[in-house]
Amino acid sequence: MKVAMNVNGVARSGDIEPRVLLVDFLRTNLRQTGTHVGCDTTSCGACTVLLDGEPVKSCTLLAVQVQGRDIMTVEGLAQGATLSPIQAGFHEEHGLQCGFCTPGMMLVGTALLERNPDPSEEEIRWAISGNICRCTGYMNIVKSIQHAARARAEAQATPPAHAGAAVGGE
Amino acid sequence: MFPAAFDYRSPASLEEALGLLTEHGDSAKVMAGGQSLIPLLKLRFAQPGLVIDIGRLPGLSGVTRNGSLTIGALTRHVDIERSKDLGGAWTIFPEAAHWIADPLVRNQGTIGGSICHADPAGDWGSVMLALEADLVVRSAQGERVIHASDFFQGPFTTTLRSDEILTEIRVGAPSKRAGGAYNKLERKVGDFATVAVAVQVELDGDKVSRAGIGLTSVGSKNIKAVAAEKALAGREPTDAVIAEAARLAAGAAEPKADVRGSAEFKKDVVRVFVQRGLKTALARAREARA
């Protein structure tokens, strides 16, 4: 059946079986492979995407369920060569090791800061509690989200300061 | 993993959904948020011919507090967790919601879907039993109300007929000062409960006028600890009365030993959680100005 949705601001559509999972639609049909398949059992959060701005597990959604809705994947975070505050935070604070959980962690962090721009450490840890880092790099993931929160606050205090760092811009 | 093939419909109205259910009966499965059904489809424990996606039906979501309480079946766990209308006598709702699965699942899963899934490890079933909630269901023939204690029959089995859809949860206004608590032990976020206990009490002066206790993950369905409730009703909740109720509730639990612990351990967690939950719920009821 026909399905259409907005992925990272771009209208996308496909003709698929109803049983196709959202993560498979993104990866196989749209060739957007930044959304990972980890456990495939709703446990790990590697497949996290934002559905109308809120993080959900795309291995546990049918693509047809999100007909007409807005999806954001990790590919939608950067604006051209400019990293989003969360991406810059993960870069600055070494928020990743193997990188497999990173898309999900960054999307959860992005949604958290939209809802709660100044989260406590406990609030950050609770927000990422549905996402597993097999490298156990949680300390730096928390620091990365805190870094992004500070960057966002500074950007708002002194507009038009840039919110993120340029790719490769050391 | 991907599910076996099925047909999919996303009806625009409840009437259309009920018509599809009447037509397809047992071969159709209703899906709300899909957070229980999709894992079952992927594991192929469920292979329905038709999935009826009611997730976007209008008018079945939201919390209405008007003396009594009404919660639409499509209300997501996260909306209950963050609801401004569910403090005071209804604190048990956000407290239980906070423990369901993980934050991402709570963004998509619904209270009605969870109740109808009737997993013995489900949290809402125990809350429904403790609150003596009414479950309002609709079919093409009309509406009927199923009392929570008549709803849960066994693992993943309820008295909901195959042509019915749960539309809302109703809880009567507490007659006196009321408070509740939900305590849950889990190995990690997202794991099934080792044990969880829902407690709701109403006070009349110094005495308990009504107590409701629901047990999660310690039997083939959510268990209403009736003997423990009776041991509290009409009594002043002294430490001895609370301890006796906790002992009776542990006696009502029928846990099985598994990787999460022995049966003896789980029964003792029930005892401790009933005691702890009652003390919290009583403190909240004493603060309440209902």
C-alpha cells in the first residue's frame, strides 16, 4: 500500500507491504542508514527516530502507522556542514566510542532539550534510559547532552552566535 | 525480524473500526500504539489476517477530571505521566506510568492498548484493580461497562469480545480523602516487572474506608488482593493492621521462580511493597483535601 511521510523535512513516499517496519522503510526503501537496527526487540534504542518531535523506536512501528507524520532521523540533525548543538556536544565531549547507539542518543538528547532546555543530570539519565550503549560510555553521553544544553543557552543569550561547530572544524 | 503478512486498515471513525471488527471477528486484531502488538507480530506469536489501526481515531485520548475521572483508551503513557490533572487522589497514575517500559515506548504506547493486552506483568491492570475502575467498551451493538475485577481472565486473556473496543477508563470520585502509590521492582529500565504493587486507600477520619491492592507479575494475571483489602476496610491503619494486610497480600500472590528471583523472594517483595505502598498512600490521603 502507498505510504507518505515527511522525513527530515522532505516529503517521501513508497509502495510497501503493511508489515514493513519503519526502520526498514527508512534503511531499505529510502537508503537512510543512519537509523540503526540493534536488538530489534524494542530494548536498545539504536533505531530511535523522532516522530512529530518525540523519540520512538522505529523497529516497533509500522511504516504505515506514521502516514502523513513528521520523522526526523540522525541525517536531519546537521544543517549542511554545521553540526547541531547535540552533535557538537558529542564531538566535544567524546560522546561516542563505537558509534552504534549514537544516532539514537543524539535524537533523544535533541528531543529532551527541546522540551527541557536545562535538564538535571538525573533528567538526562532518565531520558536516555531506553537507549543502551554497549560500550557503556554513559558518562560522556551525559556530558555531551550537558554541553549541548550550555551551547543552546549561550546561543540564545547572545544571538546570533553559532549554535554548533563546523564539521571537522578543530 | 518482520511480521507475517497482514492486511491493514486505518479507519477514520470508531464506527468504521467497529464495523471492520464485526466483519472480521477473531481474524482481526486492534492496534493502538502497537508497543505490545508489534513485538508479538514480529515474533509471529500473533498472525492476524487484518490489523485495524485505531491509533489516530479522534476523541479517544485525554484525561477528564470532573469529580470522577475519565481517561480515553488512546491516552499515551507519557501523557498520563505528565498530566497536570492526575495529582492528589490520582497520583498513582503518573507514578505507575513512570515505570512502564522506557521513555520511548511511553511516547507511543497507550493505556487502553496495555490493558487489553493483559500481560500479567502489565502495570495498568493492577492500577485498574486497585482503583476498581470501570472499563467502557463499544461494539456495533452499543456500549457496555466491564468492571476491572471481571476483565482480566488469564495471561493475555480478557472478557473483551472480539467485536469490542475499549474506549475509556472511568474511576468514580473518591468519597473521602484518597491517596495511592505504585511500587515496582525491575532489573533495569524496560524489563518486565519482577514484582509491582498498586495501592489505593480512602480515609474516613482515622479509619480506612476503602483499600484497593493490585499485584503485578506474580501470577497468571494481575491479582486483586481481596483478603488484604478487607483486612484494612473499616480499621485504623496501625502498623499491625498494615503488616497483616501485607502478609495476606503476599499470600494471594502466585509467583513462579525465574531469572528475576525465587517464588519466595517475590512473595516477600509483595509483602514489603504492600507495606511501603500503604504507608505512602496513607500519607498522601492525609494530605489530600478532596
